[in-house]
Amino acid sequence: MDNNQSLNNTKNISLATTEISLSLNSRFWILLLFDIPSVACAFFVLFCILVDRKLRSNIKKHALVIILLLGIGSQLIDVPFYLNFIVHSSVVPTKPSTCLLWWFLNIGMYDGGVIFMAWTAFERHIIVFHEKWISTRKRRIIIHYFPMLFLILYIFIYYIYAIYYFPCENTYDYTLLYCSEFPYYANDPIMGMWDWIADITSPTFLEALLSLAFIFRVLWQKHRSHLPIHWRKHRKMAIQLMLLSSLNMAFNMPLSIISIASFCGLSYDIVAEGAQYFTFLCYFVIFLFPFICLASISGVKKKFYEQILRRRRLLTQRFTVTVKPENFTLQTTMRH
């Protein structure tokens, strides 16, 4: 088997006809029970960031907002498609547009989130160690806003073209999960190789490497510099970055390692089941990301707890019976 064919098989193993041992019923409840609170948390975090001028203007939050928005697309469409497939044992509605939209969200938006996770890890180095690079409005536009705009345009243009307009004829099997086949562009030697290297494997490993390098630089500067870094100022950023990196290394990296192993010649039969499991587990990157944002963004967690306490007080007031003195007297008289 040549390298290109091995790569194609690697990309297709996550969508193969073989099933993991975890039952469809178990997968249904896992996805449903995690998706609902995750969507609620994502909308709450977005609301808090967008309505708070201080948070909204903080450049550290911009990449997180984009990752949340990309994840919400998967949570509101990709996951319901998966649940719908489990209920009906087929893709519903049985139209090519359903499969194309499912591929676009499951592949394009997820890979876009991975790309922005890598950018977030890289940008943290600039914010902490090269603050002068973004000290003026012009520099922020060049260093911060322009790269993010470029990445957004790249993600949408590339995947819209690859999935909807690439000159090929896709095949659809509505009785299989994700319509069975991978989009045809993955079988193209140029498009498939580029997508695997530039959009999947490289961002996954870069994010982990940059996150570890960030922690090392923080500790090294604290130990060696005559002007020690303000740890309290960057502690939340470092914790947030490590939590994001933990998600990436726990779910995305094993799948990338399996892809590399298959590309290097490891038998398809050996890697297929592992790839299936980690493809399903990758949903937890989307599910857990909003809670990491909630826990790490200053002010948002406080507002979240305030909302919970306010709801508890309202429920307590609603179900507490207040007995007025005149009513008590009247009831006592009637009893006599």
C-alpha cells in the first residue's frame, strides 16, 4: 500500500462501517446529557463576554469567542444529526445536502477549532513575552486582528470549496453514520495531504508544544530574570492554556498519532477501532471547552454563580408560604 492510499484509509477510518463496542443507546445518552449543559454554558459565556465592554475589548478573549462559535455550530447541528441517526437508524433527511452540511460541521468547523486552539497557544507567547508588539492600535491590527481574520477566511473558504465545490462526485450511504464515506476531496493526493498535515496534525502538535513552551518560559523567566514576571497576572492564562492543552492531548493527539502510524504502514485492522473511539471522544473537546472558559475568565464565573443564587432565591420565594396574621386569626376562628 503506498503512502497516499494509506493516508486516505487513515482519514476514512473514523467514518468506516465498523462500529465501536459502545452501544448506540449509550452514545445517545452521553451526547445528549453533555450537549445540553455545554450549549447553555457556551451561550452564557458568550453573553457575558459580549455584553461586558472590558471583556469584549480584551484581546485574550477573541480567539476563545471564535472557538466557542465554531463549537456551537457542531453542538446545534452535528450532535443532533448524530442523535437523529441513532433514533432512525439512518441519516434524516435523506438528502445529499444533509451529508454535506454534516461533513462541513463535523470536519471543517471542528478542524477550524483545532487551528484556533493552536493560534491561541501561540498568541499567549506574544501577549506575555512580547507585549510591545501589540502596544498600539496599528500593531494590534497587524499582529492580532489580521491573522485571526486570515484564519477565519481560510477555514471557511477552504472547507466550503473542499466539501461543496471540489470537482468530484461524492457517494452517500444514508444507512451509515456520517453518510459512510469521507468527502471525496480527502482522496485527492494534494487536497487530502494538505488537509491532513496543515489542518489536522500540525495544529494538534503545535498547540501542545506551544502550551508546554509557554509554561516553561513563564517558569524560566521567573527563575532567571532580574525583573520577575507577575505570576498572579498570568496565572489564569497559564491555567486556561494548560486545560485547553489537556483537552487537545487527551482526545485530538491520540487520533493524530493513529493517523501517523497508519501513514507509516501500521495495519488498518489494528488502528481502526482506536480511531473510532477517539473520533467519538473528540466530541468532548467541544463539550468541555465552554466550561474551561467559564472557569478561567474573570467575572464570568462570578456572574454564573450569581445567576444560580438568584434563581434559588426566586424558587425559594415562590414556594415559601407567607402566613399573614389576619389570615391566621380567621383560620383559627373558623376551626372553633
